[in-house]
Amino acid sequence: MAAKTTRKTSRAKKAMAPEARAAYGEIKQGLGHLEKSIGEVQRGLRRAEQKIEADARARVRELRREGRAQLGVLKAKQRDAARVLRNLSTAAGTSWQEVKQSADAILADARGTAASVFERLRSAFTR
């Protein structure tokens, strides 16, 4: 059956005027170029997508590393605050007002650090 289709197509081409055959050939060639261009664009898009994904994975790794480091700093501040509070509460002759003021200062510093860490991480995710 394919042979009949080929014969019909070749008969149709022979029946065309030379100018029509030339135009048909040019159009067919243009379609081939267009098909190649579409393939190139698709390959380029796949490469770009893979690069974006790889960059995103690297950025996430970097943010996790930074987050772990900042969390370590916050935990150290928490341990320091707890130690200072223990030392102050056991110290003889220290008024509770002084203990509270010292603890408030330490906690305010820790809260400020935590807020800045949170803000840096939040801004990193919104980029």
C-alpha cells in the first residue's frame, strides 16, 4: 500500500509546474529547518532547566549549612544565658532585681540574634 502512496505522490509532483515544484521543495526544506530549530530550542530549554535545578539545589545546601551554623550560635547563647542565670541566682547578696536585669539583657541579645538570623534566612528564600 505504501508503494501506491509513493506513486501517487510522485505523479502529483510530475503534474506540478516546475515553479510549483521548486516552491514545494523550498517549503519542505524550510519545514526541515524549522524542525531542527524547534529541537535546538527544546534542548536549550532542558539544559537551562537542569542548570536552574542544580543552582537551586546548591543554594538550598548553602542555606542549610548557614542555618546550622546560626542555630549553633543561638544554642551557645542559650547555654550562656542559662549558665549566667544559674550563677546569678546562686550568688549570695545579689538582689533579684539585678538578676532579672542581667537575664533580661542576655535574653534581649539572644532574641536580637535570633531575629536577625530569621530575617537573613527569610530574605534568602524570597530571592
